[in-house]
Amino acid sequence: MEFAELFGSFGDVFGSTEGVRVFSAPGRVNLIGEHIDYCGGRVFPAALSLSNTVLARRNGTRKVRMYATDLKIKAEFDLDDIDAARSLRWGSYQAGVAKELAGAGVVLRGADMVFDSTLPFGSGLSSSASIELATGLALLSLADNFSEMRPKLDNVQLALIGQRAENRFCGVNCGIMDQFASAMGKAEHAILLDCATLEYEYVPLKLGDYSLVLANTHKKHTLGASKYNERRAEVEEGLKLMHRALPEKQFANLCDYSENDFTDAKRVLDTEPLIRMRVEHVIRENARVNKAAEALKTGDLARFGLILKEANDSIRYLYEVTGDELDAMFEEAQYFDYCLGSRMTGAGFGGCTVNIVPTALTQEFCAGLGKRYEARTGIKPEFYVCAVGDGARELSI
């Protein structure tokens, strides 16, 4: 929605627009480094121009009242009984963030909030993390003790609050990548993030005559109902096997191990073939992230694209989180010789692929791939030519 229309919606729902402030947090695309953020790995996301925008103001009560323009849903929760919001069909992410903010010492005030999203729900572009960051920044900014708490709760800390909300309140055992990318994104840059230490580096997206094209399979994924938490349990078992195989290397995270360590541990890992597959993906994917970032820094897009394809094979055959629709989108993209690289992005089980395509041919690519994918699956896809934007912030309107 345009801002005038958004303010109109706010007035329609809550009576007036006096005192309304505007906050925004983007979704993200992860270029490479899938399912390793919760293993202490390095990931390579970029914030998108697609985002959640929140209009918010204090309402003088102890309730947070919300409306979603895209879903046409109203919801509310009581700041004195936040746990009751766990059962909300929509709004539990916001309530979880409020609970974590309160636990951090933020003196929350009741608020009226209108949410507007340009992020396709269930697309794997982190609409949930975007909601968490936009909500966190809005509620913090409206708090009684904002000036005291904001220095303590910078955007990195807000990312951690969003992650804890999703883990503790919503029951999704996610890593930090999605929230960090939404919080700390920088226009025209990707973020090389060490998920174990939260050390990060901004890397310019030097794509030259190429663009990133997201292909939405329109097979929605629901993390809580998928095998996401199952994969977490499997890699935790993998870490135990690595400890048993290499007693001299009792690392805290699976990504602390090298590819040589994986080879050395193979005899023990072979006793659990499924777990070995998961461990191999995690360790080799972590190594691929560094190679991909270096290729991008040096402008070697051909190598970067090949690494993306290798990563897709790994996430498909070793980690097994793609599915028929993502596999079809990836395979049909190979028909276009000018597409330098393609892979699934996000948690999997539906969502999007990311593709490196000559800017001059993006329209042809989207039309051609869309036709081939729909003929194969019966599902009409959607495409987005990526613009890489900034992280969570308050907007001046």
C-alpha cells in the first residue's frame, strides 16, 4: 500500500491517525549458507526491499491492538497476560517479541498497530523475522523508558530478541540469521555473518550486468509443521558423533569442524548414515560460504554461480529439505544457459529459489521459467528481481 492508503486504513480501524509513527523491517534472501546458522556457521544473507511496514502509536491502555492489511485480520493481546496470546492465529510473533522486551526491562505501553507487508507469506523470505523486528522497534520506541533502553537494545540486540521470541514463544527453534539480516541489512550489500560470534562484514554485491531473481514456487512452507525442528535434532546428534569420533576436538558447534575433520570422523559417522549426511552438508556448506564470498569479492560471478549449484545439490540430497516444487524450479532453471547459478533459499519445504541472471534477460527468464514450471507442476509461480535494501528502521513520513 502507499502511505496515504496505509494511514487511511489506520484511521478506519483505530479512529484517527494522530501521533502515528512508521517503522519498517525487510525480509531477506540468503545467498548461501543454508541450515547452518543454528550450527554456529557462517551465512551470507542480504536484506530485501520487500518488507513489513508498521504504523504504531500509544493507545493509553494495556492492550496491543493489531490489524493486518493483507490478511484483513484483527488481533490483540494484553500486556499483563501475554502468554494468553500463544493461541492467536495471527499475532503470536508480535506477542512473543513483547514478552522478550518486557523481560529485558522495557516498560511497554499499549499500542495500536497496523501491519502492511510486501513479503509473500510462506515464501521463505523471512516474513516472520521481518514482523519481529518491525514490532520490536515499534514497541521499544513507544516505551516509557525508550531513551534508557535503546542504547542497550541496538538492532543486534533486537535481532536476538526476535530470535528468542520465535524459539520460546512460537516454538520454532530457528537460528539468528533471519533476524540479523532484517535488523542489520545495508543497501547494495550482503552480510557475511558468523552466527557463533555475531561478527559480521558487509560485502558489496558486485553483480555487474547481472541481477538476483527470486522465483517463488508458491508452495508455502510452515516451519512449525515441517521437518525443521527434526533437522535441528539430527545435527545435535551429529555433534555428539563428532565428539565421539574426535575426542581431542570437543567443539561447541558443528561448523567449528573442518572438511578434513569430517573425513577423519567418517568411520564413526558411517554407523549413522542419515546423521552422516546431515553433518556432511553442514560442514561442507560452511566451507562453501567462504568460497562464495571470496568469489563475489573478486567479481568471479561464474564461480559464484557454480558454488550456488553445488549448495543446492547438498541441501537437496544430503539435508533433504527441498521437495518436488523447489526441485522442479531449480531443474527448469538449468534450461537457461545464461543463468549462472540457482539454488533454493530459506528453510526449504517450499518457498523460493535465487537465480543469477543477466539484467537484460530477466523478463525473458521469468516468463520462460514460469511457463516451464507451471507446465510441470500446475502451479503458477511468481518472480521478483531483487533490490537489496536497508535493515529495520523508523521512517520519516
